Amino acid sequence: MIDSAKVTVENLTRDAENAAKNGEISRSLLSNVVETLGYSDIDGEANPYIHEEHQGGAVEDSVVRRLEDRIESVNREGQLRLDAAMARIDGKFNTMMTSMQHMEQSTSQAAERISGMKSIIIGTAIATVIAIVGAVFAGQALWTSGFSSGQTDRPPASSATGNPAH
């Protein structure tokens, strides 16, 4: 009975110290647990012996129950802190997901706008090429008609009259 009580007390103490190291419980609560168990040094090596009042006799069930209750309260406190931290993390995660969805929507809208601009640019390029080709043909037709009309206004050159050609 005494050995099992000591083992239980040591396990409870070790669990409390681990919880304090992980930030799940406060150092003051750990001090209370360690003081109740009879350990003198929280930060250093734990004293493996229980207080003099418990040495040589059985550890009272009420002490063990009280320690178990404290450990349970430490666990509850740690769970509450964990729940609060998880709520903050979940809130940040939800904010990030919403932000990513907005970025996706913005990206798809930008892609649609770029596609529309691409169509306008291609249409403008085709119209410009057609206009340039039409202007070249019109200029060539105008030049050809002017050259032809200039040729028809000249008197025919004849070598029979004996006039030298200019």
C-alpha cells in the first residue's frame, strides 16, 4: 500500500512538472502541488523522500485524493488554456482561408479581364493589317491610274516627223 501510494504521488508529481514545463499549468500551481507532496526544489532535482510526517507510515488516502483532485484541476486548467489557444488558432486559420478564397476570386477575375483584353488586341491587330493592306492597294491603284493618265496626255512620239525625242 505504501509503495503504491509513493508511486502514485511520484507519478502525479512528474505529471504536474511536465505540465508546467509544457506551459499547461502555472508555476504557482506546480509549487502548490510540489509543496503538498513534500518536494523542496521545483527547478532542480526533486527530493525523492516524502515529508517526515508521512515517512514510516502509510500515506493517507485523503492526501492522495486531495493530490488527485489538484492534478485534475491542473488538467482542467490546461485543457481550458489549450481550448482558448485552439480557438485563436482556428480563428486565424479561418481568416487565412477566407483571404485565400478572395485571392482565388481576384485571380480568376483578372484572368477573365486579360482574356477580354487579348480578344480586343487581336481584333484591333487584324483590323489594322486589313486597313494597311487596303491603303497599299488604294495607293498603288491611285499611282497606277495617275501614271496611266499621264501617259495618255502625251502626244505619241514619232520618228517620222524628224523631231528629236525630248
